[in-house]
Amino acid sequence: KAGVTQTPRYLIKTRGQQVTLSCSPISGHRSVSWYQQTPGQGLQFLFEYFSETQRNKGNFPGRFSGRQFSNSRSEMNVSTLELGDSALYLCASSLEEGGREYFGPGTRLTVL
Amino acid sequence: DAKTTQPPSMDCAEGRAANLPCNHSTISGNEYVYWYRQIHSQGPQYIIHGLKNNETNEMASLIITEDRKSSTLILPHATLRDTAVYYCIVRSQGGSEKLVFGKGTKLTVNP
């Protein structure tokens, strides 16, 4: 069974732009979570989606948003990029809400 | 905030057992102990989890104290590929509780 896939793997943007990251969960998994990892703050939870509904949200500004499609694939969007948004963005999927999470390889976003 | 305390770093000789401690003194009755690891710049990898009984799988063993206030992850025969940051996390199973990662323990396996 294929693992969690994330695209793109690397991305370079400039301040003020917006970006969309994509995540395809493991087949059959219905829950997708997003995390941000930076050297200063470590791994921080962004949001979780289950059956196309946002179930939980971390403490991030409204510039960070996401959605989940009927096939469980998920996207996250960051608008008006700031230098501090440079990070590794990780997606994780689980079979059910609150279940064991399987992480993808991440998308490395650099904001210049 | 993370509910666990781990040493920031540990060293282990290749082929020896690596014992990684974790303190979770405020754990509640319905919370599990999860262990993940992250090899440099990759996504975290699930290792093992348990509630109160000791658990073993092909990767590691998890020993939870009787009062459940601490646990130890054991890698029985550490290899160089086990060098990673190891995270101990407590969370309840089911529902929408997110994983809260602390700073973890950087384990370095030396040849």
C-alpha cells in the first residue's frame, strides 16, 4: 500500500505570495492532519480534516487554511506569505479520527 | 504544551540497546503513550504505543511503569540508521485530539 504523498516536495516563494500544498493520504484513510515544523517552534499542529470537515485547528492565523475533498485528498493554503512561514509542512493520515497517524515526507517551503 | 519530558540528547553504541526515558507524570487514565521518531528532514515515523501494559513490536519495546507516570522505549540492538529524534507523546485515542510534539530526544548511535 502506498504511503502518504505530498506535492511539491520543495517550493520557493516570495513574501506576499500565496501557496497551495497537496497531500494524498494512504488509500482508505479518511482523516488528514497538517503540521508545521520549524527549528524554533518544532512540530506544531495546524488542522485536521475528517470526511471533508475540519475537526480541529491549531493556533495559527487565518492566513493558513485547508480543505479536504471527497476522495480524502487534502490541500492547505497559505496566503500573504511571511518570512516566518518558511518551514517543513507535514501531512499525516489516519484510518479514523484520532487514530494512529502516518506521516508523509513533507513539503519544504522557503519564503524569500 | 507537550505533556512529556525527555532528555534532549543521548548516545548509544551500535549493537547495544538504546533505552530512551520519558516522563509523563500528569497522564490521565484514558491517555496512551505514543512514540514517534524523525530521521533528519523526513516525516515522523510511528514506532509503538501503549496504555498500561508493556508492548513489543518488530521495531521496539515499550515499558510503562505501574503508576503510568513514566515509560521507556527500548531499541534492542541499535544501528546507525536509528540515529534520529525520538518523540514521546501522550494522547487519548479516538476523538479529535491532536498530536502534541515536544522537543524529543536526539539519539545518536555511534559506530
